[in-house]
Amino acid sequence: MTRLDAEPIGTPPPGPSNSALRSLWDRKLHHYPEASARYRYLAITVLATVILYYQLYIQGAVATKIIHFYGMTFTMFVVVSIIGNLLGAFASLAAGLADRWGRANLVVGGLFVTGILVLFALPHAPNTAWYTIFFAVLSIVEGMILVATPALIRDFSPQVGRAQAMGFWTMGPVLGSLVVTMVSSHTLDSHPDWRFQFYVCGIVGLIVAVIALFGLRELSPGLRDQLMVSLTERALIEARAKGLDTETALHGHWRQMLRFDIVGPAIAISLFLMFYYIAVGFFVVYFATTFGYSEAQANALANWYWIANAIALIVAGVVSDKIRVRKPLMVVGAVISIIGTAIFATLSTQPDTSYYTFAIVLVVIAVGGGIAYCAWMASFTETVEYHNPAATATGLAVWGWTIRITVTLALTALTFVVPATSTLVDQGSHVSEIVAEYPEQIATATAVDPATLGALKENPRDVRAGAAAVAQLMRAGLAANPQEAVGRLQQLSTQPIPAEDQAYLAEHAADVKQAQADNPGQWKIWWWICVIAQILFIPFIFVLRGRWSPRQAREDAVEHEAMIQREMASLK
């Protein structure tokens, strides 16, 4: 007979190796960690966030190279991002199950998947279709993980200190963008192959995945499903956890999170961040097509934005926790960002704008955006906790879905607002190459009217046509005397532009010229749309939880501390 208490067949005997494997999979902590361990988990979570955004944004640094390599149109490249964001949005909803699956396992597994995709799959995609598929998979995994990481930050940071912790988390996308621009601006000249950027990114991503595998842990459901205001509540939180029914706490969690004070602010911050998301994906394209910057120059300029934004996030977190309020900082940050973005919009049609003028304006936008976003993240997670601390990942899933749907709609709108950019990216580069190779011939052909050129081509000895062409070249300033003008005309025969290049210019040169004229104005319209979106953010600040007055916030803290002391006394 089989013993009822016998181990099932196939169960490996207990031992050190199996214990180690179990510890790698079961990452739950049943006691709130000491300060050193808590800071370590927070640091690994922030590091994972930085790398995930680095992997997601790396294609933006070499956008024009990828477009030319695969023969994409600019619109197709935008469609790749649209598909990725749309799938990532619904992956974010699935990540709401992180409350059941565990946040740390989701992060660790995802880091290995994204590292492999960036190192091996994306740079070796054989065509546009496969590149789109691989980027879609990357976006799906990213959509899930980037709900789990802010949930981990919330778990390990009580409300006193929440803004600083969220400030560090929101540095994830900022530092990820900064790493993209820093690495690319310093290596593109020496390593022009766009794949090199993906190789570096993929290797770094796998290293961080290994660090997370051995170093990242999470709180058990009983601990994380409670609201913790300060670290003095550790003993009370652990005592409560022993009697907490975590399944009951999660009952109806989606219904609890689909509230106006959660969905509304999630939509509002998504609109506020429209400038940021377009900057991440298309700053290089914008500055290349509008101001003639190289990829390295555009990425170097973006460094000003990311560095200023990172500093603002940290300072805003410290100040917000010091004064114990979030809403006033959101208003101040939004106003600063709106002013900066409005100035940036006006500069779109001023081609003589200097590099450092752009740098200063981008710093202003970055500082305002950093202040507003840091305070918003702290306030939003506190609003979610107010309704149900156990449904934190669900609330963040709502935010993740909303922001990615908004980005998807914004990218779709972008293709209609700035069509000139598509023409410049798709045909402008080849037109520029032909012009660079045959500058004198093209200048001559452009200065002489087509009828005169046609007459000379039909009969090079046509005296009347020759005289007219000479006169036109001299009026255009291309020849100082008739002999020089004749020499330029003869060059059209002795050093002609190849027939295929002539045909390409005939088909696209006029469109490219018109696009060069239209492009700055179209981008100006888009940046003003971003200004309006940021203005719409402000009313939704009022529906979030939290005080406006630092004095009232301090009084709430004193009252809460007294309640904690009473509950601790009753437990004793």
C-alpha cells in the first residue's frame, strides 16, 4: 500500500540545490525588510525600470538608419510604434494580475525576455514584418513589467517618503532615455551600424536580469495589501498580516479601480506626457528634418532635457515629502512645462534658432514636467491605496493601459499632422544625396527654364536658346561672364546627371522642396497640440486624494500616528 504521507513520485529530494531554486522562484518576504535590504530592493527595481526603458527607446536614437535599412517609409516606422503601444496597453491590463502572480517574478522573467529580444531578435530581423513582430513582443513584455515595477516601489515605500521613491522610479524612463542619447551620441560616429546600439543595450539588459534574479524580492500579499503611512507601523503591519484574508481583499478589485478619481487622472497624465513621448521617439527625426541636425547632434541636445528632468524628479520628491503635499507641486510643474512647451512651439518656424537656445528651453520643459510627474505618481498611488491597497497593481494597470492607448492615438494623429516629415524622411535623403553629388549640374538645370533646356538638348547649336540660357545663369549669379556660363552648360553634357537620378528628381524634387517649406509649420501645430494637452491636465489635479495645505497635512499625520499608537496598545 502507498503511504498517504509519502512524497509524490518524481518529487526531488530536498537539498541545497532545490532550496536555492525554490528561493529564486518564491521571492516573497513575510517580514518587512530592514532599511538596507529595503533600499537594495528599491535600487534594483529602479535599475530594472531604467533598462526596460533603455530597451524600448533605443530604436528612436537610430530611427533614420532603421528606416533606410529596411526601406520603410516614415509612416510605416510610426505604425511599428503604434502596434507596439496598442499591444502594450492590453498587456498592462494583464499585468493587473501581478497582485496574484507576484511582482518580482514578472520583472525578472521579463528582463530576460527583453534582453534576448534586443540583443538577438531585433538587430537580426530579416525584414520589416519580422522587425514589427519582435518590437510588438518587446512592447507586450514591457507593458506588463512597467506595471509591476511601480507596484514594487509602492510596496517598499510608505506614504511618508513616497514622493522621493516615486521620483526615483520616474527617473527610470528619464535615465533610460538619457542612456540612449548618451551612448548613441558618443558611439554613432565611431560605430555607424545601427545594430551596435542594440548589441550594447541587449548585453546590459541581460546583466541587469541576472542581478534581479538573485537580488530582487517582494512583500507577501498580507504585508503589501495594507496601507502604510510611515515606517513606525512595521510591527502593526506584520501583526495585521497574520489575520488578513488576501483573497477577500482582492474581491472586486477591478470595479474598485474603475473610478473617476483613478481613470480621470490617468487620462490627464497621459495627455500631459504627450510631448515627452513624441520627444522620446521622434526628437532625432524632428531636428534632422527641420533644422538639419545629425543623429549625434540631436541625441546630444536631448541630453539636456533628460538630465534636467532627472534632477527635477529627485528635488521634487524631496520637497513634496518635506511639505507633505503633492497638488501644489503638480500645478507649479504644469505651469512651467506649459510655458516652456509654448516657447518651443514658436521656435519651430525660426530656422536661425541656436543649439543652446533649444537646450535652455528644453531644460525649462524638463524641470516643469519632472516636478508635476513626480508629485502626480505619489498622489495617484495614494489615491489607489485609499480605495484598496490590495489592488495596487490593478490601479497601476489602469494607468498603464490608459497611457499606452493615449500614446497610440497620439502617434496615429502625428502622421496626419506632420505629413511633410514623411516626405522628407522617405524621399528627402535620396534627393539630398543626388544634390550633393551633382551640385553644379543641378544648380545649372534649376536656374535655366525647362523650355530653354529642352531646346538645347534637342539642338545644342541653337543660338537663341544658348543666349537665353547664358543670360539666365548670369542673372542667377552662377556665372560671372558668358564664357563661364557656357562652361556650365557644357558640363550638363560632359558630366551629366544619370538618367535614373534625373527621373527621381523629376518625380520627387518638387515634393521634397514643398515639404521642406511645410515641415516647420506642421510641427509647430503639433507642439501647440501638446500645450493644449498639458493645460487639460490641470483640472484633474483636484480629483486626486491629498491636501493642498502643508499645515493640514501635518495635522493629518499627527492624528494618524495617534491612531497607530492606540491600535498598537490594544494589540499589546
